[in-house]
Amino acid sequence: MSATSVTFPIINETYQQPTGLFINNEFVSAKSGKTFDVNTPIDESLICKVQQADAEDVEIAVQAASKAYKTWRFTPPNERGRYLNKLADLMDEKRDLLAKIESLDNGKALHCAKFDVNLVIEYFRYCAGYCDKIDGRTITTDVEHFTYTRKEPLGVCGAITPWNFPLLMFAWKIGPALATGNTIILKPASATPLSNLFTCTLIKEAGIPAGVVNVVPGSGRGCGNSILQHPKIKKVAFTGSTEVGKTVMKECANSIKKVTLELGGKSPNIVFKDCNVEQTIQNLITGIFFNGGEVCCAGSRIYIEATDEKWYTEFLTKFKETVEKLKIGNPFEEGVFQGAQTTPDQFQTVLDYITAANESSLKLLTGGKRIGNKGYFVEPTIFYDVPQNSKLTQEEIFGPVAVVLPFKSTEELIEKANDSDFGLGSGIHTEDFNKAIWVSERLEAGSVWINTYNDFHPAAPFGGYKESGIGREMG
Ligand code: NAD
């Protein structure tokens, strides 16, 4: 299966985009001969067609990964680390192109894609350093015995990823699998397979042996389900919606696979009156409008202290004015903060939530409309004084829509912040560090950011409470 030449809109740059399935270090056609369209959400035009894997292709990938596992698991850890570092070096050389591919395919603003690529490179380096630091224990039993534990790889692992952070999720799955001596088959979201396939060319160039990494774009119900059902796949790492996460867990139970689930969120971002106002407003914006709000841990429920009515109203006014200055549009244009929503379905879902909110007479602070009539652009939108039990407060919208809820006491705040099926991210904004720690210890959230938001580091674990998932990634 050959590569195709793709031209970026606006900047007129051309590169070679692989469009095959990546199995055994080769790009191959799907056995069925089926392909699917990959469009850009920027203007809805076709970028290219990609081969569509199904059960037959997954079987071939599992055979390749099983064969590779026999040698990869015994490859010395420092050598595995060198491969991962080499991959990070090659990605570093191509960081601008990788970011552009991601923006073209996903619609995210270029600065967001650059943020992702940087974290991906740092994360592969972190995993490279981890390879030779995986130790067991010696256990004191009695003098006749020498007892010890060893941490061993599982074998062939499966991974299924969403479309909001295609390259980042690829790294979060591939990095740890390879560092720990496993081989892997990854299915990217069919909306956004391009950066993953391009990175496969670098995996091959880095010398990572054939069959260690296999990437099979395809549908969830077809290709994804074949991964879940395959008896030789010993673990599945899934990132996506809570709804599909429940299916993943049920399917994996049939062959007692281990599972890691990174699912949805509806994260509280909390503002106390004693915060640094300018910095807090920037953090609220990063919390909900970074990546067009397509962030699992987006700070979409904004709780603001309203013990002083005047301060509360002034804060809302400043927040509104700052948001209205954000530039929305073509991800490649200078100064654009927010690009396009990634898929037509998700775009429509976001607009439907806004319509439902308007119909129930929720108070709109700013935004609420589609921008233009080509591409999936939505204004950054904020509703305020929203009831705790409203659909907008309780459900994950997964777009640039925030709700503001006032609170009068810390006890009321904690109760409301934890009143959610989810528990992924959270933020606290205050100059009183004792208060921040006190509140953070009472929040049911995998991450609590204090006076910052969406701040990631490879060494810091990430994952959820409650229906936001099982297990931790990174760290
Ligand atoms: P999704 O659940 O629809 O799809 C995720 C992946 O699962 C895709 O690759 C899809 O093809 C596949 N899939 C769908 N149905 C399947 C099935 N029946 N069997 C096997 N695979 C199937 O999610 P999405 O819309 O791509 O992503 C958005 C969701 O992901 C949001 O809920 C978001 O919060 C969540 N997310 C979570 C994290 C995290 O780290 N917790 C990170 C990013 C996104």
C-alpha cells in the first residue's frame, strides 16, 4: 500500500501521508479492500482515503505481534529504551509537520497541536528512561528458600483511542507497552488516523522490530470489537466515552483481559473570591476552551464564589470580555486560539446542547452560535447561574460550552462539585494555599490543579474516579 501526497490547505505544503494498515512494519491494504474517507473539519473537504481494517486484518496483526513478542520481551531494557529515544528524536525532527498533520485532521488550533507533539516527545523519552527501572522484590521467607518477584510483560496488548488527542493517546498507549516489553495493536479513531500512520514511518525508521507496533484504522464495532474479542490479546487500554468504555469492560470480561479505561468527564473548576483574577480567567479559558473543549478533563463546570454579589458580577463581566477577544477559525491562521470541532456528529451534538439550554431559558453569558457555514466552528459559549441538576451541568458536552454555578459556602461547593457521575479533573483558584489543599483532599477527582489547569507532565499520573475510568496512565 503506497503513500499518498497530501497538500495542506492555505499554506500549500505537501507531504507523503501513508494510508495503509501498519502491520509488520509495512503499510498494507485491508483484506476486504475497503477504505474510508478522512475529511478535514476545517472546510469538510476530503484529505485522503485510508484502508479500513476488520477482523481478518486484526488476526494478521495479532500473529505479527505474537511473533515479535517472542524476541521483544527478551530485548534488553536499555536497548528498548534506545529505540524509544530514537523515535522521540525522529519525532522531534518532524515536530512542525506532525503538528500540522494533527491540526489538518483534527481541526485543533496549531498551538494546541504543538503542545500535544511536545508532550508526546517528552513522554516517549520518559518511557525510554523507565525501561530499565522495572524491579521486583526479594521476600524474606526462611533460610532454605530464596523468594523473589519479577514484573513480566503480558504479551500482545490492544489499544483503542479517541479523536480528540490522536497523537497523544497513541503515545500514552505505545510508550508504556514497549517500555515494559509488550507488543501492541492500536486502533485509532477513524476520524483522525493520519498522525498515527505518519508516525509509523518513524517507528520503522527508528529500527523498532517488525510486529512490535501495529496500527489498524477501522470502525469501532468492526475492528475495535475484534480487538476486544481476540483471545490472544491479554490487555486492552481504552480511551473514549464512558458509554463505549462499559462495552469494552463487558467484552474484555469474556477472556479475562486486563483493562485500563480513560473515559469521560465533567470537571469542576472552582474560583474563590481571594484568587488572582487575571490569572484565574486565563486558567478558566484554558480549562474549557483549549482544544475546542474536546478534552476529557475540561473544566466545564465553573463554580464561582458569590458571597459578594458585586465581585461575582464584575468577575463574570471580565470573564465574558476576555473570552470574546479569543480568535476562532482556521487552525493555521496566526493568533487563532480555537479551531474546528473534529467530527460532524460531535459538532451537531454541541449545537443541540446549546439549543436545549436556550429552550429551557438558561442565561447565556456569551457565544451560542455556529461560526461561518463551512467547517465545524462554534463560538466559545458560557451559560451562567445554571442549576446543579440541569442537563448542561450533569452531562459531558465535549465542546466549547461551560456552565457557571455560584456558591456561598465551602461545604455547599464540595457537595456540588462531587455531585457528578464523573471524577476526572478539577481546578481550584485561590491565594490561600491551606484552603486549596483542604478542598483538594475532599474532591473526587483524579487530578486537582491548583492555580493552573490542563497542566500535564509525563511523571504525573492521569486517570479518573467513578465513571471516568479505571487505572492510571503516565507517571
Ligand atoms: P468513543 O467512545 O466514541 O470512541 C473511542 C474509540 O472507541 C474510537 O476509536 C471508536 O472507534 C472506538 N469504539 C467505538 N465503539 C466501539 C465498540 N463497540 N467496540 C470497540 N471500539 C469501539 O469516543 P470519542 O467520541 O472518540 O472520544 C470522546 C470521548 O473520549 C469523550 O467522552 C472523552 O471524555 C473521552 N476521552 C477520555 C480521555 C481520558 O483520558 N480520560 C481522553 C480523551 C478522550
